[in-house]
Amino acid sequence: MARVCVMMMKVIMIMAMAMNIAMCDPIAPCYFIFGDSLVDSGNNNRLTSLARADYFPYGIDFQFGPTGRFSNGKTTVDVITELLGFDDYITPYSEARGEDILRGVNYASAAAGIREETGRQLGARITFAGQVANHVNTVSQVVNILGDENEAANYLSKCIYSIGLGSNDYLNNYFMPVYYSTGNQYSPDSFANDLITRYTQQLRILYNNGARKFALVGIGAIGCSPNELAQNSRDGTTCDERINSANRIFNSKLVSLVDHFNQNTPDAKFTYINAYGIFQDMVSNPARYGFRVTNAGCCGVGRNNGQITCLPGQAPCLNRDEVVFWDAFHPGEAANVVIGGRSFQRESASDAHPYDIQQLAML
């Protein structure tokens, strides 16, 4: 009976999304997305990189098939895009042309980090600074389209700017001593300080180019990913607290950064999205969301399906709505619907601070 109720809730949410798209204008005119593989929608497809997802079984449940999304279906920002009321998903920067950019642009790049060197062992990627530089280019195009800098500034001030980076700075840098020395050079606290300093610099550039509504997405519990469980968990279920502890330190400083900006930039609004807490709720109470598997990927190779990510042409699991993780690192669509939904409209006070994305859009 509980499972039937969960399925009915999912159907109702999908119907509500469809009605919102059909009946309403978006509650924000545009949505700009900065991030990594959790929200990349195809920017890495043309890069020489191992961090690509433009092949089956990725996209098996997505209406457009494999697009470069690291999921079987929608990502969290796809869910949020629907809930904001857009009639189509936000175009990746690599494909954005003409007036389409007025709806927003997705700049996210798999393997990208806050630090420039992060993810380099995987090949080409667009770092946070590179994504921001691409946005500065977009802003100049918006000015040209609207014909006036003041008009452009007024327009951009109403847009949502979603920033979700930092995961790779731990996964593909700090906790990867074979390729990087940061783990020896920094304590977890000083490394988080370094990331926040760099992060702040990029936020100031965005602010100076018209951004006024910022949603800063915290890092998830990386130590609970199938990849980390496969490598570091004796029983395959106990998370790596050493990694999760470092992630929480970063998130705590991100919350402080939100508070600092809200206190010192009265013409802008910043909020923190607690992806870590939302994820922990899903794995602590899986039955509530219809999940049966929280520690293994739906596709992949090796222990927990987490030692190697989905191989081209590999047949994934059939019970995809019951599995939190799609592959070794990334949640599947079912989990993304929960995370995206609670980011947009918080279910618990701890989901977002001080606003959820719906509130941010309407300020």
C-alpha cells in the first residue's frame, strides 16, 4: 500500500509540473546553471574527455535519449526548470544561440571544479572560472539583443543563478593523492577555506555582470556514493565519514557565505540548498520515497556497481525508480525528482536557507 501511495505521489507531481508548464509563464524569466556532471546537459560532448555521457544507457528514460546528462533521465536542474514553468529544458552553452539565451544557459561541465586543476586526469572540462567567463560572453549577447545595458541589467536581475560546484574538488582532487598533492598541503578546514575564497571571486564576477538571485547548492554526501563504498567500505554500506566530514565543513562555510552576502549586498538575494541533508533523508528513509537500493548503481561494473561507471551499451537495472544511484557517482531520475522538488519548494526548514528556489524567484 505504501508503495502504491509513493507511485501516486510521483504521478501527481508529474501532472502538476505539466499543468504548470502548460498554463503559466515561468516565475523567473531565465535560469543560468553552473556546475559539474550532476547538472551537465551536454557541454562535455564535444570535449576530449573521459567525463562524457553521450551514449546509451545514459538517457534511457529521457525523452531525447542520451544527451550528455549523467542520469537515466532528468537531472535536478531539469526538474527545477519544469517547476519554474519553462516549456523546455535550458540549453547547454555549447548549443545556445540567438534569443534562446534569454531563457538562460546551462554552463555545467562534468569533472569541473572550483580549483583550476581539479579533474584534469579526466581530460578537458570547463572549470568554474571558465563557466563564469562563458557567462560574461552571454551577458554581452543579452545586451546586444535587448539593445541597452540598463534593460539587460533589469532583465538579468530577475533570473535565477544556480551554482553547484565543489564535489570534484574532493572526489577528483583532495581525496585523490595519486594525481594531486592538495590532501597533503591542506587540512580539511584550510582546503574548504581555499575553495570558498575562489568561489567568492566567481560570485563577485557574476554579481558585477548583473546576477542578483543566487542559489548555492551544497555538496552531497560523496562518501556514500557507490564508488566510495566500493573502495572504502568494508561492508559495502557504511559511508566514508572522512570524506563526508570534509564535505560538511565546506557546506557549513557555504552557509556562512550566503549569510555574508545577504548582509552586505542588499540589492541581491542568496540562498543555500542543502543537497547533503536532502540526500541523507532519502537514504535514511528509503521506503518513504519508494527506494529499495541506496548503496549501488543501477549500472556500472564491480562492487556496488561502483568501480567503473556505466559502459557503452550496458543493460542497466530494470527497477530504476527503486534505486537512488544511477551509476557510480550520480543519482538517478527518481532521486533527482526528490532533490529538485525539495530545492524548489522545501519540505523541511533545513532544505534551504533562507529561501527555497520558488521563494527566491518571487522575491
